[in-house]
Amino acid sequence: MSIQRIMCLTIGLAGLFCSTAARAADETQYAPMPWHLVDLWWDTGADMPFESYSIDVNISEDLPPSTNLYVAPIGLGHLSKTPFYGGIQTQADGNTRVDPRLRKIGPGFLMSMWGERRLEAIRPADGGFLQSSGHEGDFVSVRRPYEWKKGGYTYRIVKMDKELVDGKPATWVGAFVHSHAKDENIFIGALRFKGENLVFDRKVASFVEVYGKRIPVEEIPQVVVTFGGLKVNGEPLKEPGVEAVYPKGVPDYADAKAVEGRVVIQVGQPVNGRVERNVHLMAPKPTQN
């Protein structure tokens, strides 16, 4: 606890100055943004040959584009050891091959892959955008503007066509989002992964993140985000394991609970006195021999 907060409690000053000074002192201790409010680490039970992977997400509230919230159904996954992620943003950015100028594109979906910078490894959707950058480590990305609203979505990646690159096999992986309310499928784009027989790693993450310019913690949006319904190669995972990780140095403004096989995350309300930062929410079903 900060010295300012202790003084306020000890002296009993109830004015605005104390509460403001204590809050400001606490906020100086937070890590630089982006803030991962919570990371979920799913355990699918085993590495598997990859054809497809999907996960459901429900977002309880409409969020303005001025709110920089990233809901990532795939916060981090690996295909034959190549890391990637994908998700839903309130304010995405991107560029095109014709115009390399990075610009804001509003609410949208994205998928990124690390270890690559070549534009020929990116296949954006019609009307979509792309990015190739080194500011988070070398990565390539597809981005698709979409005026998403509250409700249910299914984020899905699918193995597509193959090709030879410098005499070595490579596989295109496409990213799609299904809007349950509109009953429509949105193609985000595709990225070219190294290898032919891709293997999906058993550990895959989801996360909720606040990004962009630093904001007061009271401005973290209040929303309930629910993840679940994992499928690998079209088959539902009935009992995946999952662990919630609350990173150090990040405001405690998210709380994840297991509810009927899904994980429900309350975002935007302070969690006081958090001690455990790694919490097992569901145990994985034992692997059958």
C-alpha cells in the first residue's frame, strides 16, 4: 500500500485530495500498457495434427471505438512451433500493399503470426488490410474492418492450400469469424505458415487486454467476456483444462470464473486483495492411453 494511502487512512482525511493522491500513487506502480487484465491458458489434452481450431466468445456490451479493448479468443497458439494470435479489437489498424501508411480502420478482427516479414506470406481479404512489422518481434498480420456489436462470435482458423517456398513446403491458414446474431461468416484473411503437416500445440491462450494510450483504471470498460466451446478439427473438447493468469504490474480489474464448462470474465470492476495470480479454473480430462 502506498504511503499516501496509509496517511489518508491513518489521519482520517475524507476529502477528494486524499483519494486522488492515493489513486495516482498506486497507478504509477503499474507496468506500461498494454495491460493483459487476464490470460487464460487452455489445455486441450495433447498436441494434434491440425485441420481447424475454433473457440466461442460472447461480449456483453456494445463498446465505443474510443475504448481500446482487445478480446483475443486465440491469445497465443502454436502451429508446428510457429506462434500466432487472433482476435477482436475496438480500434484496429493496418495498411495495404499499395499504401504502406499505417492507419486506424476502426472496430475489426485480426490474425498475426511471428517469425515472418515477407508481404507474400500475407493474404488479406477483399477490402481487408495487412501489416508487416518488427515492433513486437517480426510478424505479419491480416486485419478486417467490421462493425461488431455485443453478442456471440466464433473465431476459427482453418488449414487451406499448400505451396512450395524456396523448395520447402508451406501451408496457408485462414482466419474466420462467425457472427451468431447475423448468421454470417467473415473472412479475415490468411497467413502462410512454414511446413506441410502442421501440429496444433495442446496449450493455447485467450486474453482480454487494454491497449493504446495509458488510461485511468476507472476508465477500463465494464463488460463481461465469456470464452468456451473449444473445438479441434471440428470435434468439441468436452473437458479442457484452463488456468487464469493475472499478470503482475497490471490493474486487478478482471475476475475469471468457470461456469458450466465456460470461463466468464467480469472486466472493469476492481478486485481487492488478490493474492493468487495463477488460478486453476478447470482440470483437463485425463488423456486416454
